[in-house]
Amino acid sequence: MEDGLRLANALACLPSAQREAIELHHLQELPLAEISQRMKRSKGAVAALIFRGTTRLKELLGTSEEL
């Protein structure tokens, strides 16, 4: 449970667009095309948000493991 709380706190530190993209992709398991439509951004922009957000989460959590 502690890991879940740490992840929730780290997610809260991200810019809203990065947080939304990560939640839609990793937690709701939506494909990039659907996230792109929901967020009204290109697939490349969504991929960049996910990459940058995931990189920041790793920094915040102090891990190099895959999230």
C-alpha cells in the first residue's frame, strides 16, 4: 500500500497533461490513438507526454525500474 501512496503522490507532482496521459495509458490501458482523441493532441505529442511524465516519475520515486 505504501508504494501505491508514493506513486499517487508522485503523480500529483506532474503537470496535468502528463498525469492524464500516464493515467489513461498505464492505468486505463488505452491505446495512444484513443488518448490522442480524448486529449485533442497528436499521437506524437501524447507519446512525448507519457515519456516525459514517466521519466519524471522515476526521478521522483528514485528508481530506474520500469513503471
